[in-house]
Amino acid sequence: MAVSELFVYGAALAVLFIALCALFPKWIAPYSATEMFTDSLLQPLA
């Protein structure tokens, strides 16, 4: 497999990921970008 083919596959995967983010945004980021859970933000990790 040539190096140029690896770049083509990498670019195709990047485009596919961007398309999936556009088509199914709730799968990638289920919460709003401005939503903050302040009650659990300062809690120590259990």
C-alpha cells in the first residue's frame, strides 16, 4: 500500500466523521455546548 493511498483513506475517514457529526449530532455530543452541571462540577471523584 502506497503512502498516498494512506492519505486518501485518512482524508476519507475525516470527511466521513465530519458528515456523521452533521447528520447525527446527538450521537457525537449528547449535551448542549452551553450546558454545565454546576452541582457535580466541584464534587470530588468517587
